[in-house]
Amino acid sequence: MFNYTFHWNQALKALPQMLDGALVTLQIALLSMIIGMAIAIALTLFRLSGNRLLGGFATAWVEVARNTPALFQIYMAHFGLGNFGIHLSPFVALLVGIAFNNAGYLAENFRGALKAIPETQTRAGRSLGMTSLQAFRLIVMPQMLRVAFLPATNQMVWAILMTSLGVTVGMNTDLAGVTQELNARSFRTFEFFAIAAVIYYVIAKAVTLAARVFAARMFRY
Amino acid sequence: MFNTALSWSDLAFLAQGAGMTLAVTAVSVAAGTVLGILFGVIRFQVGPYWAAPLTFVLDVFRSVPLLIQLVLGNALQAIMKLGWAPFTTSCVVLSLYTAAYCTEIVRGGIDSVPTNTRRAARSLGMSWFQDMRYIVAPLAVRVSLPSWIGLTLGVMKDSALVLWLGLIELLRASQILVTRLQEPLFILLICGAIYFIISLPIARLGGYLEKRWSPND
């Protein structure tokens, strides 16, 4: 069945390079998550504000982010923005695409989390003399982030997996990009990508585990 | 004021791409659902201990980027000299990917059926299969259907990645047009609109069913 010799040695020799790529992958995922989280909180505020225009903007963002492929969003950042004379490097385009996607999904998570927080708490805050922004920042948001923490962890794993799409816009420093470059040089596709798959798996599991430990520490009472 | 080199035949080309996207999605979701139901029932039936190998394998499919899975699948079929077309390879990989998620959904659905209800069915003399068919299936479907619709949409969007294997689906078709016409924004917007038009009604249906069928509402 297998008339093929595996050359694992060659692939293992490239392991340090691939691990460097994995660091870039983590970096992009983390950055996109932070940016996405900030935008998602803003979008949630827009939705709560009751302003038609802002609310519509937030809804449009969420619907587009959730109903088109992530790859499309990255293409949009890389090729589409070129129409306006904005030429993003693959790294930035990837970051923008994933952050856009994260913001949409996280905003939806936050909306679900908000349902778990009684309206009366906001009112109690307001009657204590807080402004509505203070009530949101000091009372609602901490609880919202807590409820949304687990879904956000899943989103983080998704972000890590999504970074692999950068290779389609010419990214060559993250894990998938490095692997693709090594593959183009040696044509040992299976070996290189199998090792990349293992690294992705380990990263995903490590992030999930770290989040669980963090949650157990932070959210106990 | 606004003119474009996009012609009707180009739009037909895009529509053909959308057809390919839908075909890949339909095959993968159908095969993935059948496999998912099978794996889900097995996982539930044999218990967490014996199902551990299966759980692990399915977990791998959920923790490795789909792009890498597609490349690996393609390399593997080449190594084994199966001579599969890109369409077949894409469908096989996407089916397994779908099955991995579907298993979780199915297991959750079966889990949600109260044990007492099932015991009652067995006490009435129903066989295991009858219990599954007439008691568990109708109750579990109600719980699982909204997330299954979500999964279908997810697979539809993820199927864009099969362009890496050289299959001309919607996104690849628009990329070809962008290369030829040099109007990236306009063509990508059309492409995005097509994705949006396909998925939004289904997403709305899922939301509606979730609201309609959620217990204690």
C-alpha cells in the first residue's frame, strides 16, 4: 500500500524554525484577541446605547463577521482595501481579518452573557449616582466578562487555528507559512505538515488548559 | 460614474463557484452527519472510558486547522496512490471534520434525554433500537437541531479553504476574476454578498427554532 519512504529526519531538523513560527502564530492570535475584545466591548456598548445608527452599525458588523468565511475577511483586508490605496502587509492583513472576525463572535457572546445579568443591577448602580457608563464599566462588564470567559477561550482557540489562513495571502513567518515554505523547498509535504499539525494541537490544548487553570483561580468563591 | 468590466458571463462563473461551494458543503454535511450520529451513539453507549480513543481522534480534528488537515489529506491520498480528485479529497476531509463536531452535538442531544424516560420505554418492552428510534431521537433532535444548523453554516464557510487544493469554489472564482479584472473590492463584495445571502436565512431559521423549541420558555 505504501510505496513511499518517510523522511522524518529532514522534517525534525526544521523543528526550531517551525517553533519560531509557532511563536508568531501565538503572537498574532493573542493580539487579534485583545483587539477583538476591545472592539467587541465597544460594539456591545453601541448595541446597548439605544442609538439607531450605532446599534445598526454593531449589528451589521456582527452579522457580516459571522456569516462570511474568515478567509474572505482576510482577503478583504489584503486585496479589498487595496482599492482605497491601503496596502497591508500579510501580517497586518491577517491580524485585521482575524480581529474583525473575533470582534463579531465575541460581541455575540457578550450579548448572550448580558442576558444573565439582571437589569435591576444597572438600575441600582444608576440610583447610587453612577453615570450609565460607570454602571456598565463597574457593575455589568466584570460580570459579563466572567460569564463570557469560557466562550472567549473557544474563540481564542479558533483564532489560533485561523492564523493558518495567513499562508493564502503570502504570510511566511507564522507556523503554517514556515511549513509551507519548507514544503516548497523539499516537497516532503506529509512530514512537514504532520509536525505542524502536532504543534497546532499542542498549542490549542495548552491554551485550553491554561484558561481552565486561570478560570479556577480567578472565578472561585 | 460607476463602470465595471464585470460581464454577465463573469457572474455566471461566480454562480458556478457558488454551486461548487454548495456541492462540497452538501456532500460533507450529509456524510459528516451520518458519521457523527454513528460516533455520537457509540460514544454515549460505551461510556467515556472505552470511547477515549475515539474522543481523542475526533478532538484532533477539532484542534488542527482545517487548512493543515486538507493538505495532509491530499498528501496522504497521494502517498497511498489513491488518485483521488481534489473534490473527493476535500469532501472526505470536510466530512471527517464535520463528523468531529457533529459527534459532540449528537452526544449532547442524547445526554439531554432524561434517563427515567428511557427506562420507562424499556420497561414497556421496547428494544434498545425502538427506544432510540421512538423516544430518544425525537427528543434529542429538538435539542440538537439549532446547533446542527450552526454547524452546517460553519462548514459552508470553512469550505472556502478547499481552494488550497485547487478546487474552484466561490472564493477562488472571485479571486480569479480579481486577477483578471483588477477590481478587488467590487468583486469581493459580490462574493461576500453571495455568502451572506446563502447563510443569513439559514442562520435566522436556526435562531427561530432555538427560540421556538427551547424548553421552559
